[in-house]
Amino acid sequence: MTQKTLLIGQTLAFTGDPFHDGIETARHDARGGILIENGMITATGTADDLRRAHPEAQITDYGNSLILPGFIDAHAHYPQTAMIASWGKRLIDWLNRYTFPEEMKFGDPVYASAIAKTYFDLTLANGTTTTTSFTTIHPASVDAYFAEAKSRGLRAIAGKTCMDRNAPADLTDTAQSAYDDSKALVGKWHGQDRLIYAITPRFSPTSTREQLAALGALWAEHPDCLMQTHLSEQTEEIAWVRDLFPEARDYLDTYEAAGLIGPGALFGHAIHLTDRERARLKESGASLVHCPTSNTFIGSGLFDMDGLMAEGQTIGLATDTGGGSSFSMLRTMASAYEVAQLRGRALHPAELLWLATTGSARALRLDTKIGHLSPGYEADLVVLDLASTPAIAQRAARADTLWEAVFPTIMMGDDRAIRDVRIMGQSMTK
Ligand code: GUN
Ligand code: ZN
């Protein structure tokens, strides 16, 4: 007989999308249960009902802590772990001054493995159970990331970052080598255990048309892979793209011309979009990834969450470490709240939590596997202590509703709020 584990605590499950279906779509159970067998969620309900129905289950009672699907980071750069929070630059200078010198170090597999280990230590400590990462041009950087994720049993996404111009010579590949290396890495890692390959042109300024087209061709050969890149993050970047691609209708068109658009395409940032780009993104089934701590840190701009959601875009949430200034998806939700406030819209805690779990899962085309507290889903979970610091505890003690109780943790919480993290049902904190 398989071992059954019953987790008890407050639970929050989404039966729909709170942006479109309303906040009532969030189902809160003050004394809920999650039954886990063989790494999968097999039942949810009240703690009492599940205890009665499964008396043989081994019980972990988290008391008042809140059990959620693990956080899903839809865009990050694990090689930027060691240079996060570097001072004083905007995107292009920041890449040249801080990012490229650090990424050059990843030709050394020993260094790449050490940073991958640190990265997953930090993301797990922050309750993030799935990460979607850029790497560097070095295949060894992809191997280091996937090997570390595999050893921890994680569902993780990444791909070799391809650049064949406008970067230091030691950090460039070619159209052909980007195609060949990426293809070999797809064969080596995609679909192995819980790993997914994302074909990864860094962004149009660092790829020639030939490289973008080669990666478009590779994606056409492997349509079940994801494709990730950057789009319309800063105004100077957009002007640069206009100079480099005078024939393109707009920034998105540089990807479109290469076949790099469609379901499974992940466009990081997507702040300064034209009407045509918005219409085309929606029509193509691509996903947009909001990176709020990065957008404020590098000074990029204010993502139009409300307008983009209203027009039916698919949107995920992400840290964008190390352009983003935090490994924490709690801090990222707080930043998304602040950015939306600056545009005149207060995101509800249900919307923020949904974005960091189900929303990101949907953006990654993984919402039949992760991001839901429902039977049939992989048991990747985070358990939040809603009173993890004196400041949060005194505020939460005065809360009348779950939303009032959880919002102080969203706004002020960090890794101290992570009481437990479970990967396929197994606790990572023991
Ligand atoms: N655009 C191209 N590369 C990067 C990167 O590494 N970080 C961010 N934030 N934007 C980018
Ligand atoms: Zn990025």
C-alpha cells in the first residue's frame, strides 16, 4: 500500500481566475487538508473529512499556517545570482558593466555548478518550487542548472542564452552554433524527469536575424519546448531595436519574422507595447511575464497589468533576478502591488497569490501539472507562517478575514515566512 500523507492547515484553492471570475473564485478553508500519495495531490477538503476518510495517513499539522501551491517564478537569470543588487545603471549599461562580466565566468563548469547550487538553495528557501531561467551562452551553464534541479527533484525550465552580436567576444556564439548547441541540449534535458527546455534568444539587440531564424527553426522542430526572451523593457532598448531592424514594424515583429511567437512563447517585461503588439501577442497565444522588482530597480517602467488582463492576455509573474532585486516571490507580489497602485489599480491579495502560482503555471503551459491545490496535481507546496516577524504578527493579529491576515505577509514577508516547502510531497526543510 502506498504511504499517504495528510497536511493540515489553512488552505486556499482557486477554482477560477480572480481577475476575470472574481475574488469569490478563491476557496479558503480555515482548517483544510491536502492528501498526498506518490508525490501527487490525491484529495483536498476539510481536515476533519480527510482524516476520517484516511485514518492511516501520516499527518503533519501546520496549525494556522497557510498551505498554497509552491511559488512559480516565470523569468529569472540564475547566472546573475552573484551580482544581484548592483548599483546605479539602466538596462544597457547594467548589462555591459555588471551582467556580461559575471556571465563570462560560466564557461567554468565548477563555477556554474556552485552558483546553481546557491541559486536553488535561495529559491527553495523563498518557497519557489519552479523556476524558469536564462543561463549564459555556455552549454555548461545549462548542464549545471538542470543537473542541480534534477538532483533536487524540481520541475524547472531553462535554455542556453544565445547571443551572436553586441556582446563581448567571449560571450557570443553564432547562428549555427546556437542552433547546434541548443538542439543538443534539448535532446539531453527536455522531458527528462521534470525538466523542460526553453529555446532562449536573449533579446533582439544581441541576436542577428540569422540567429533568430535559426532558433525559430529549432522551435518549429520542437514545438513542445518553450521559447523565452525579452520584449520592450526600456525605451532606449526599443530605440536600439528600431535602428538594428529598420524593416520591422515594431519590436515584436523582430521575433515574429523569425517564427518566435505563438503558444509557449514567454516575453519578459512587455512594458512599452504598441497596440499592434498587444493585439498580436493576444492572438498568437503567447505569454507575458511581469517582473516588477526589476522594472523599478532598473527604472524600466510600469507594466499595465489591469489593461493587459482586461484584454485577455496570458500573464505570469517573475523575479527576473538579478535585474530584479529579490529572490522572493512574496517581495515580487508586493512590488506588483506597488506598480499597479502607481497605475491606479489595487491588486487584491487573491490576484497576487494567483499570479504567483496558477497564473505563472498557465503562462508556462504547466497548469495541468503545477500551480493548483487540486487532485491530480504535483504536490509542490509552500506553507506560509502568517506571523513570521513581530511587525507582521501584530498586524495579522488584528485581521478579520484571510485577506487581511495574508496581505501583511505579502507586503512585508521574506524567507522567514516560509515555514515549509514540499517538492512532490517531500519536505525540503527537514
Ligand atoms: N534584456 C536582455 N538581457 C537582460 C537581462 O539579463 N536582464 C534584464 N532585466 N533584461 C534583459
Ligand atoms: Zn530577464
